[in-house]
Amino acid sequence: MAVPHPEEVMKRVSALAKKGLPPVTLVTGTNDFFRREAVDVLLAAVGEETDLRVLDASELRAAGGKGAAEGDDADDGDAGADGDPGLGDCPELLDLRGGGLFAKRAFLCVRRAKNWWGRFGPTLVEQVDKFGKGCGILLEAPKFEKRKRVLSAFIKQWTEAGSVFEFRDLWELPYDRSRGPLEGELARWVAFRGGKLGVPLTPEAAWTIVARVSKQPAELVAELERLRDVLGADQKRPPLRPEDLRAHLNIGFESTPFELAEAVLGGNRRAAQRSVHAMFARGVRGRDGRQMDTGGLFPFATSWLYQTLTRAHEGRVLLDEGCSPRDLAGRLGVRQFADRFVAEVRKNDLKTLRHGLLALHHCQRMVRMQGEDPELVLERFLSHWFDGTPVPSSRDLEL
């Protein structure tokens, strides 16, 4: 079953908070921003008369004592191993049997609970029926292991009870890749949040914020709040356009080799230069959201440039041989962004594409054999591509 949109899940969170928290609530999923928001909403529903304890389990070792310190991206292969601790190793659960010393009710929140769950999950399963009235636990983690049958059944039980919430990442591009990023979840979510904050946005303005500021929800919300403070909150004014924002935006732009290649083949020098600078200034995130090692950035960028330039070269050869533009993408097996691919092929002639491939090969040689700075080398490639400057031959380099 597909995971719903995070805002839809947040509605369920708010509904549960108004209704009252059950003995067990789990907040999970790949997106830490929405997890934090959900935990804040749920904790606000804990009454002042309740003895609330918030535990950060990021330093807790997994079961067996062999796991690494857990963070949002930690990999603890020992979670759920044999030798589970008993209740004596987790005194926090004792308070949930009937409240603390000065309160009739107690509530425990465990943030970054991945390894906590690995160590004390079975103990929690045993103790939950002994919780006092109004007492409960809230666990937050990117993932809760289900390798033990008892834990899998426990999660299923509370999922059916409606107190397990999973938050996925927002999609930058729509599922139908023939549609543009203006219709992607990320830009539409920025417009939605902007409206709630009194900063209504056109779809183009929302995408401008994504493109120039960040693709991370926390940074996007921070920028929207800053714009609200600068421009004032007014939900009734006409939606702001890109030209209304450009003088006010903080630029925290992130980029990828995919965007660099698109700018190169699209003839957008400014966007290409910005992409190179952004990748080396802020790094590149992989599909899992982690920052890529800086040593892998140049090979990734040049590899993708080579693939896209080569494919465009093949397309140009077919086009010059009389292939119909309508059939071009299909002949080369291009399934996504077919219209953009055809436009790139038609924009760049064979001479330009061959010069670009030669310049790219020269850049790779400069880094691998001469040890030159990768960012400067990519900037030099852009000069070869956009200005048509001659590419030194291997003989020239030996002189």
C-alpha cells in the first residue's frame, strides 16, 4: 500500500491529538521534518497534569551492545537481537504503570528510538497491558524493525488502532514525468504552506523558492516564515510571482549532476555555473537523502554528462539522417522527458556535441592525471562548451 501524502498523515495526527493519545503511538518514515512536526503536535496534547518525560535515545546501543550510536540515518544491524533486557534495564516503563511520584498519569516520549526499540521493544510488548489509565508512550524513529514476530504483531495491532503514522519524502517531480516540476508534490506543498503562513504563491513562485533555496522541507518552511516577516502576512493578497520574490530570497540552492546536464544541453550558462557552484558548496544528496562523499561528486557529474551528451549525439545523428523528431525519443528508448530530449537534440549540432565530449574527456584527464581542482575543471568545461574555446590535446599538455 502506498504511503499517503505527509499532509494527509498530519491530519490524522491532529485528529488523534484532539481525541486523546492511546497507550502506544509510533511515528516513523523517511522524512525527519514531518516526524518532528508530528511529535510536537502529539506532545502538545499531553495534559499539564501528566508527568511527561522525553528521552533522546540517539546514544543508546542496540541490543547486545554491538550497534553503533543511533541517529536518523544509523544502521543498527543488531536491533532486535537475542538477549533482550528486562524491565529493570528500562525503568522509564515502570512509571507508566500508574504515574510518577507527583502525578497520577505518566507519558514517555522516546525520540530517535530505533535502537531503543531494538533493545526494549519486547519488554514494551509485555508491559503495555499494565500501563495505568491515561499513561502512554510515543516512539519516533525512521524505521521500526519487525524481524521478531512479537514486534511485527505489535506494530500491526497499533496500526489497525490508528496510532502508527508514517511520513515519506515529498516528490520533487510528478509521477507522470511528462508533467513539469510545477505539478510536483514539493512545489505544491510550498504553495500550500505559504498560503497557511499568509504568503500566497503562484505555482511558478513556489518552484522558484524550491530551485533557489532548498529541497528540504525544514529549510523551505524557514524561508517562508522569513518571507512572511519581510513581506507581511496577508492571505487575501494576490499570489506572489517569481519577480516579487527574487529580491528577497535567501539563496541556499542545492543542485545535482542531472540539473547540470539539463542546463548544459539547454544552453543555459548561468544555470550551469550555478549548478556547479552549488554542488561543491553544499554537496549532493543521494536518493536516500544522505550527503554524497565529496570524492564521488566529480565522477558522478562527469559520468552523467557523458551519458547525456552521448545520447544527444546519437539523437542528432538520427535526426540528420532524416529521422522524424516525433520518433526520435522512441528510437533511442527515452521514456522520461521525451519532449525535452528532442528539444536538446535539435538545439545542439554534431560539431557542438563532439566538442563537448572532447572537452569532457580533457576535464577527466586533468583531474585524474594532473590532480587539478574538480570544481575549476568543470568551470573550464563550461567555458569550452559555451564559448567554444579549443580543447588542449595530449601533445599540448606534454610540451
